[in-house]
Amino acid sequence: MGVSIGDIVQIHSYKHDKSIHRIWQKTKILQQTTTMLVAGNNHTKVVEVTGRKWVTREPAICFFFKDFWFNVIAMIKKNGIYYYCNLSSPYVFDGEAIKYIDYDLDIRVNPDMSYALLDENEFQAHCKKMNYDEKIIFIIRESQKELIKKIENQEFPFKKEDVSHYYKNFRDMQKWK
């Protein structure tokens, strides 16, 4: 099923056992290619599996990939661009939502490109609890290395110009709602 620039869709994050993890209510499609989907949102409602609801605080440009086992959320804050990277399955779009499986490990990147690896304990616990097979564990670990390399080399989408380009498009689309 296709999606068009300007469409508003949800984002659904699942866990390996197919249980829903988190839902972002509204995200605007900015670009779709054969390998990537870029979307933007601002002050969007998020619903956690626990029932907790919250609203994002700043504009975000979200990069989802067909060929990589991660996605990247660039958050535009007053003091710079912060990136939150999820180790995850490649995305699918089924006409309803952008969907992916969250594999626990995350990387938070600061505007100066320093970064922190997050949620190792959660990953280890879910490996056992949800029976991640060796192939999945290998893919996630290799994807984590690949993601770190992209961050350190400031490869797409870790360039300010890339995010600024999509953020400008997002802002322009907001003017014409």
C-alpha cells in the first residue's frame, strides 16, 4: 500500500513477541523512496502500552529504512539537533501506519555528535524473555556497529543540512494545512 507526501499516518512500535509497544498518533509523510520513508511531527500524542499518554515537546524528523535495522528520530531543540536511534526491524507501511519491531537498544546523540548507548539491560532481559534467536541478536549487534559508524562519520541522516532540509519542508507543509 502506498503513501503520499503530506499524508498523516500513525507510527506503531511493536516488540518481538508482536505486542504493541508505543503509538504516535500523527506523523506527516515528507518523502518516500524505495528504501526510505521520512516523516515529521510536532507536539504529537504518544500512547504507551502501559496506557501512559504524553505529547512530544519539539518538532521531530523521523527516518525509517527498508534496508537497515534501525530508525532515527532527529529532534529539533533550541540548542541543536538531538538524535534518538532505535535498533529495530526495517519498517513496513500497511496503509494504516508505519510499523517496526523495537529491539530495545537505543543510541542518543547530542548536537556535538557525542553519543550514549542505552538499554543494554533491557535488551539482555528481552533476549531471554522473548527468545530472540541468534540470527536476530547478530543482526542487531551488527546494525548497532553500523549505526555508530554512521554517527561518527556524520553520514546521512546525521548531518544538520539533511535534517534542516526536511524540517523546512515540514514547516512549509504546516503553513498550508
